Amino acid sequence: MRQTFSPGNSEIPGTNGKRRVIMNENERKTTKHSHTPQHPLWLSVVLSLFPGVALGIFIVGMAPVLEGWGLDPIFALFGGIGLVIVPLELGCLAIVARRTTGSWSPLAVTDYRSKIPPRRLLPMAIGLAIWFLFTLIAWISLLEGWVIDRLPSWVPDSILQFAQTNAEGGLPSAGIFVAFLIIAFVFNGLVGPMTEELYFRGYLLPRIDRYGIWAPVLNTLLFSIYHVWTPWRWPQIAVGFLPLALAVWRTRSIYVSMIAHVTVNIIFLVMLTASFAAG
């Protein structure tokens, strides 16, 4: 008797049960994420770059003011993350969520939230953080100075100052130093990177998923250019963050990159704070 197979059959003739289970799991995974609406490429570019451009404008405007108060321009960056990046990105997610789901929660339009066991999640996230820090240290040591010297003349001085940020003369007072710690660790250490991961890897990345393996590559390139306040680090950000985006795309879990991103930012802030304190 001839066996026939149709898409509705639960088994494929000539295969064992294990293969059938694997196929069913893959089908469920595909079905689970196939409902995510896809953005046209131009919209992905605009949504990726607009918050960074807005922060760059904020920095250019505020850095001279802060310098007049005797503050390092890096305060404009850390303050701008809380005043510009977080409201814009969470606000965008909230508006989209309201229009599409009726809820104001940014999580309503955030995909890639699969659960990963902690015993697998934490080593993966820490390994990715170590990779990014390795690329950052290598870039600063070997190439950053060369790239900075060749930046175009139209890059604003208030942006270029971040390339020479140091602790010469120290902070004006203990009170300002405490304010620096609070602003830096709250916005740049925790809220900022968590918001960016929700926005870039949880919202934007799934909406270009049709590009397959090129989706995390494109997402990472746009994320690096989004950092308009440090254009000399675009190549390093791309190389350092690509494994994070790939991990999110493969595991369908933004928790991987969120933990790694927070870890990287906190370690960077500890080093920066030590530099200020030593000055």
C-alpha cells in the first residue's frame, strides 16, 4: 500500500519520531515569530539613527554651558541619556504599543524575550561582555588615536572633547562628584543600556528578521552609527556588539545582550570614575 504525506500529517514516512519532534519544534518557533510586522528598510534606518542624532544635538548645545559651570562635557552625555535617549526610545515603544495593542507598556511590542536558564544565560552574557571590553581596549590602544587624527574638520569640538576626556584638575567639589556617580550609574550604567536593548534588539531587530543572518549585522551597523557622539569608535562598536546581536537573534532572548550591555557600561564607568578620582 502506498503511503502518502500531506502537510497535515503528524509523521513523515521513513522518518523516526525524533526527527518529527525536531521539525515540530522548529515549526512552532517559526510560527511564534512570524507574526512580527516587518519595517521597510528606510524606516529601520530612521528609527535607529534618530535618537542618536537627537542626543548629539543635545550634547553640542549643552557641552559649552557645562564647561562654563566648570563641569566636564561628559556630563552632557550622561544627562542626555536620561533626558533624550530614554524618553525617545521608550516613548516610541509606548506609542507603537498603544496603537497596536491598546497598552502603553513598551514590553507589549518587544519581541525576543525567550527565557534562558541562568546557568546558560550568565556565562554567555559575561563572555560577550568580555569580548566587547577586549575589542574596546585593543581599539583604544592600537587605532583610536590614528582615527581621531583623521576625523573630518566638521566634527564639532564638543564631540571631539570626548576623545580627550580625562580628570585633569579633578572634579570641582565632592558634591558634584557624587552627582556624577549617581547620574552616570543610573542612566549610563542601568537605565540607558536596558532601554537601548529593548529598543534595538527587542523592537527593531525582529522587524528586519526577514533578512535572516544579515538582520543582526544590519542592526549592529546602525547601532554603531547611532553613537554619533563617538564616531571614532564606530568600527569598534560594530565588531564588539555584533556577537551580542547574533546571540539575541539565535536565542530569541534580549536578556543575553541586556546583561552583557549593562556589565560593559558599569565596568567602563568604574574605570572612568577611578580616573576622575585619581585626578
